[in-house]
Amino acid sequence: MNEPIKKQILSLLFTLLPMAASAADVVEEKNIGMELARDLASEAVLACRAQGYHVSAVVVDRHAIVRAALREDLAARFTLEIARRKANMTVMAWLDSGDFRKRRGDIRPDLNQIDGLIVMEGGVKIVAGGYNIGAIGVSGAPGGDKDAACARKALEKLSERIEFAIE
């Protein structure tokens, strides 16, 4: 390669490198807001209550940080922790926790040993505009399938808000 072309390529690389390095200096992300998280937790608890189940619902953001937690009056206190761990599992896998449980039974015992995770059905991801913005975990119904159904009812009820949450 001749010298002038080498100099042009190097000049171009040195021009682009600072831009590439600064691209990660500011991160913009899509995440669930407090009001939507609160309303999803409430709707999930109410959906289960309508069926006679006393549950807790926890909504976490895309980083598994709790945004809303709600325990129905007669739900066992442990349901809050289990719901949070189901939601965290969903964020970790970006699959509904029941789907992950079915697909990865091979590592289930290991993951259940990690603080903050539990591989049980009842965690459902929250997607807006193609972005994973959080997850909702429900616990306390007689079976994880019923927990997940309550979470899905909440998502369905607020689907229009979720759909338009991302511009």
C-alpha cells in the first residue's frame, strides 16, 4: 500500500476513534415509568382478587429495580419476595419466567441459589414499542399459571398505554 493512502486511512481512523469512544458516554434507554408500574401492579392484584386469589405483584424496570410493589390485604407476606424474584428472573432471561422454566430446567437448581432469582412461573415481561422495559411478577394464586394469567390480564387492560408509552 502506498504511503499517501496509508496516511489517509490512518487519518480517517484517528478521526473516527474519538467518536466511537464517546458514543457510550451518554446512554439513552427506554424504561418503565412509576405510574405505569404502579397501575400494572394494581391491575394484577385486582385481576387475581376477582378470582378469589390473594396475591402480591411486583413490577421491576429493565434493570430489575423495583418500581412498584403491592400486596393484597390477605396475601401472605412472602408473596412479595417471591413476586419480586419472578420478575427479576424474567428480566435476567428476557423470557416470561414460565417459558424460561420449561426451556432451561437443566440450570434451574443453580439459578434458584442466586439471591433475587427464582425459576417459577408467574413473571411476565413488559414490552413497549419492541423494547423490553420491565417485568411483572405475581405470587400467591394456587399455581404459577394463575399468577401469570393475572399479570397478563393487567398487561392486556393497560395494553394501549403500554403500546403508546414509547414514541
